[in-house]
Amino acid sequence: MQCARYVTSVSLNRTLRTYKYIHNFLNRNVYYKEFKNIWRRLYYTHRQSSPVILGIETSCDDTGAAVVDADGNILGEALHSQLQIHLEHGGIIPPIARDLHHKHIQGIVNMALERSQCELKDLSAIATTVKPGLPLSLSVGLKYSKQLVKETSKPFIPIHHMEAHALTARMVHNIEFPFLVLLASGGHCQLAIVRNVDDFLLLGSTLDDAPGEAFDKIARRLKLRNIPALSTVGGGQAIETLAKEGNSQAFNFPTPLSKYRDCNFSFAGLKFRAYKIITAEEKKHDIIGDLILPNVADICASFQHAIANHIVKRVHRALLFCELEELLPVNKKVLVVSGGVACNHYIRAVLKLVCDHIDFELVCPPPKLCTDNGIMIAWNGIERYKAGIGIAENLDEVDIQAKCPLGKDISKSVEELSIKFRNIKIKIPQKLICTITVINISYCS
Ligand code: KG4
Ligand code: ZN
């Protein structure tokens, strides 16, 4: 694949050469000069509307870089995942994550550029995640990017990691603003209305753990790394895989925040309930050391079901809130689901059933674009560049932010409406999730 700007400049030069030839031949200086001016104007207009951006991501444990154009073409990308090292350490250790980003960032950026066949001079801008995330990890990306920006004199676009997760869907699907988004990852769980590139209304967020964090901790507690087929995958993916063989009704979990008619989330209670179940089951089955519980699949299926059940109820209220407040276009109401947990097919399937029930379109980016990557950062750069928003005026003033709100918080307005919904029963078809049982999710007010 060739870099868009490169293609443009090659064809520009070729065309200019042809016209120069004609000019010499006819010796009609006035026409040539005029054409050259028109062409130059066309070329610069095209360049403005067709930017090519390098995106750099280092907010957590993935070092990612990508070159993306204005049409959403991924010209080149590269990703280094630290997952294996963190699995060995039983979780992300920030100084180790920092050192690995430091070790790999140059190679990853070079690889993305090489694959795109772009040179630094071909870029319209450089976009980098600066918030929110692990401070030590974010610092590596920002320091590297500042150096690159100084060397190349390119514009710099600081990126909000969650904004990037939310906008990725627009790169692969035709989605207009406004739309509703659920962002579920290892560090966040947020529901927001996306009214524009940088205009979000936050309906709710997690009060404690993020769902990905809960998945990862329970996978660790269940020692899923000791199962050879799951030794190299992340916690959420390991639980999803085992859940396919389990009974999601085997263990009872409470529904978090059931008394609160808002769109906030809480996963800590589900995590502690899972810890309690695991400890009791280990005692019952005499499990010690590295041994795995015989009913591990049932625990995974029940835990995954509990997480899905909680998420879908809060999302249902958000969908109803958007309808009541007429916040989305009547003829195209879209729910986008993104972030690492959006890779989970069971959660996707449950959300799809609720969306179908109240006439929303569910859009999930492909799993590769749901987890952290450089592509989403480059695309967010494209969105901002095209809209002329958020290009840093003073590079020295740009800094990282470990925590950062996503738009305007209107969660109190959601709570005030106190939306109560009727019980609905959703049957999850067996073929979608490959479980033995057909599950009913029962909604209570
Ligand atoms: O968005 P992401 O790549 O990084 C953060 O910004 O946090 O999300 C990573 C999280 C991890 O906690 C991982 O366990 C979870 O996404 N995840 C999943 C699945 N794949 C990744 N959770 C549930 N089911 C999955 N299939
Ligand atoms: Zn993320």
C-alpha cells in the first residue's frame, strides 16, 4: 500500500512535467503559469482534506504505532504486547511496563512507517496518547513523540485514550454523530453520548473496578495460566473460552447497584463474590497449589454471565434515557461498544438482543481494534485534524494526565429521571455462545 500523500506528489510532479513540456512546445508561458497555480491550489486543498497521521499508543501495556489516512486506510501498523511478561508477574508492574515501552517504541514506530511506505516528511501530524493511563507508560510515549515532533516540525495532537476507543468505530463503519458508546476495558467502564469528536456527555461510569480488571483478577485467582491452552492469553479471553463449556446458572451472583436507577457500574462486589465462591469450592474439592478446580468452567460461565447481566441493565437504562431525552436521531439510534472487554462475544450477544428489543443498531469494531493499538490513536488524530480541534499550540505545555474525565458528566440528570424498566426476558441462542443451557436474563426494576 502506498502513502496517499506520496501518491499525490508523484502524480503532481508527473503532471507538472507534462505541462512543462507542452509549455515549452507551445511557448505559451501565460497558460502554463496559470495551470500550475490552479494545480498547486488543488494539491494543497487535497492535502488539507486528506491528511496522513502517525499514531502512538503507550498508555498501559501495549506499545502501538500506526499510519492512517483520512479515508480510514491503515497504511501501516505495528504493535508490541507486554502481556506475556505481565502474566508471568501476575499483573502489570508499572516500572517494567515503562522499561518495555522504552525498549520497543523506536522499533515499533519504524516498523509502522516502513509498512506504510511513508517517510516522516510525508506525515501531516503526529498523534499520541497523553491521558488517561499509567503515568510511567504515558511518559515514554509523550517524551518520544515530543522529540519526533521537534525533529520533524510536524503538528502534534495529544489524544485522550478513551476518546480514541470511542471513535474507532467511525473508521470502519459509517456512523454519524451523535451516538451512544459503552467503553469497557481493563481500566474503565463508561457510558457516554458522543456528540462530536471532542464533545461527550458522560451518563455513567464504574464506581470501583473496571470489568476487564475483574476478569483478569478472577482468571489469576483461578490459575487459568496453568491450563496450557490458556497460558498465553489475557484473563478476559481465558474466562470467555472456558465459559463456553460451563453452565452460567451454576453459581448465583447478586446484581450490583440494583437499587440505583442510574447508569453507573460496580464490579468489585461481583469480584469478591467470585473470590468467595472459589475459596469455598477449593475447600470442597481439596484443591491445593497449582491444581485447577474441576468445575472451573461453571465458575467462569457464571461470572461472565453476572458481568454481562450487570452491563446490559445499565446500558438498557442508557438507551431509554437517550430515547426519553431525544438525544439520538430517531431514524438511526446507534450503540457503539469498544475497549478490550468488547471483544467478549457473550457480552456482545447479550447487548445485541437488548438493542434489537428497542430498535438500536449495535456496532462493535473488530476485536483487533477494540483492544489497545496505535490505529485508534492515529484515527483519533485524523478526526481531530480534519475538525481542526486539539492541535497543540505549545509543545512544551503538553503533559500526561493519569486520570482525566471524558466530557461533561450528566450522570446526575440520569439519576434524577429515575428510569424504571419493565421486566423483559431475553433468550440467548445457544449457537451464539455455545453454552449447554439457554439462559434467560430477567430484568427487574
Ligand atoms: O482496552 P484494553 O486493551 O486496555 C485498556 O485500556 O485497559 O482492554 C484490556 C482488557 C483486559 O482487562 C482484558 O482482560 C480485557 O480487556 N479483555 C476481555 C476480552 N479480551 C480482552 N475481557 C473479556 N472478554 C474478552 N474476550
Ligand atoms: Zn484501552
